[in-house]
Amino acid sequence: MSLKLPSLNKKILSIDFGAYEIKLVEAKVTKKEITISKALTLQLPEGAYFNGKIIDEDMVLYRFKEFIKENKVSMDKSYGVISSSDIITREISLPKVDKDEIASIIEYQLNDILPINPREYVIKHMIIGEEVIEGVEKYRILLLGVPESIVFNHLELMEEAELKPEVLDYQGNSMGKLLGFNNYINDNYDINSSVIASIDIGYSNSKINIIKNGYIEISRVIDLGAKHLCEQIGSNFNCGLEEAVTRLKEIDDINNLVEDQSDNYQIIYITRYFLNNIMERIEMVFRYYTTRGSGYSIDLAIIQGGLSNISGIDELFSNYFNIPTIKLYSLDKVNWEGDYSKFANAIGALIRVNEVNR
């Protein structure tokens, strides 16, 4: 994989936009390592941002600018990371041609490939592999269709906040680059040539990306997130969002479901039921991938996002899928001791890859 990395000593700000909070990472990047100087979160008011859309633009901009100023964030340029169920992904095969010709071929065939109005979307493509079908050599290509309004609104926000935006990245691509850049996870997991499932349980939805050699094999969005679980807890206990979050943090072990009449049992029962729904949806994605043919297996799952902090959730997922499932604690080429489960997407966006084209 050929990487484009920012120039030495350039300070980069990476911004991961989410419905519950915005994550910011300030770092310096070289060909050998990433050194993080700041990792910050800005919590957003309920309803200000949802599913990749900036709902209350004035509020988000005001809070964003004040946050940047208060925390003395500085940068030479900035990158953004977005995710939305409105982003369309599609894998296609094209005969091997000069790589410079791929964009024009996709543009010509787009109406037959994606059910969208091309004028309303920004189309990107990524070569994710090669294959031979009936004796014909072909590229495997991942297409991304991002609503132009989402791209424009985020870049406009970053410009108005004077953040010198250069790139707007897709969350799945960001995670793929992060894994492709590093060799080891948590000191002892060698991820070279491994097929890794990234499971990101966010606030408004969950993102599933199957990644091999730093490239996305499959990318899916499930419309279930922490917000829906908190709403169920709030309805059951007649409490607001903050109390629901606090109750989730108080779970000792999600696997310890001892039936009684306590509040703890009720919380674990509701959470287990919710997570089972997510795991069933994820299992469908896994099955789609592994039934493609021989050699399509998943070696490791990484669980991230807000709900990854639930005690025992890695064991729960590991037992369900019969795949080693871990939380992300360290990466061999990232100099930082912090919450990787929260900031992984922002860190990955610091890395630029040649094969992502518009």
C-alpha cells in the first residue's frame, strides 16, 4: 500500500464528526510514526448533529469555534472524518486498465451501478484488490457515493472555523488506513495479512468494516446505536440521557446476567437484548463475506465506539461470533496513551492513501 503522509513537523488536526460528540486529534506524522499531542472531545447538544448531517449549523459552529479557542488547538491543515447511512458503498469489478482511466469508466457506467443522481453525490473509488474471472484479469473496486450536501456542509463548517480543511474522509476508509499503517495491536496481535472486522457502535448507528491489508473489503451501516439503547433505558427507568449513560457505565460485567429484581439486572437485560439485535445484524454481514468462497474468513474483530466501554462486551462478542474480539489499547506506530476506541477514526484520517480517488 502506497501512503501519502504529511510533511515532517507539520501539525495536523483530524476531526471525527459524530452525533454525540466531535473528536479532535492534534498530531505530527512521519513515514514511521504518528505522535499525538492532543486528543479532545466536544459534546454536542441533543439533535444538533445526526447521521452525518449538521442540523443546527449556527449552534455547532459557535460551539466548535469556542472549543478550538479554549483548548488552544493549532494546526497547519485539517482533515475531517464523516459517516452516514446515506453514504452508499458498492463493490464492482472492472477489467484491468490504466488506473488513470478508471474514473472515466465509472462515470460512464455510473447510472447502471448506483441508484443515485450523480449530480447530487461526490463519487470516490478505491482499488481494493485484483481477481481473475473466466480468464480475464480485473480490479476489485470499492465505490463510495457521498451526498454532496454532506461534503459541502462539513467543509464549510471547517472553513468558517478557520481550520484550513484539505480532506474529508470516510470513517471506514480511515480505520482501514490505521490498521494498514501499523503492524501490531495491543502489543501482541500481529495484524499483517489478517482480515479484521472493525465494529464501531456509535451514537446514532453502528459501522461494520471488514478490512484486509489496510483496504476495505465490505462496509455496512446498521441503524442501531447507543442513542437507541439509552432511549430504551430512559423509557424503562423514566430518566434522561445522562442518567442512562451513567447506568451503562455502572455495569460490572455484561455477561453476568443473574436474574433478580434489581436495577442492575434490568439494565443488563435491556443492554444484552439490544446488543443481541446488533450482533444478529453483524452476523449477516459476516456471513455475506465468508460465504464468498475459500479464503474468506475473519481473523479478528475490534470493537470500538462509546458502547465498547461496557464491561465484558469484548467477551460477549467473542463468544457470539467465535472470533477473537478485542478493544483497541495500543498501536505500535502511534505514540500515545489514550482512548483508542474513541479516537481511532480521527487517528486513521491522518494517513493519506494514493489509491483513494475522486
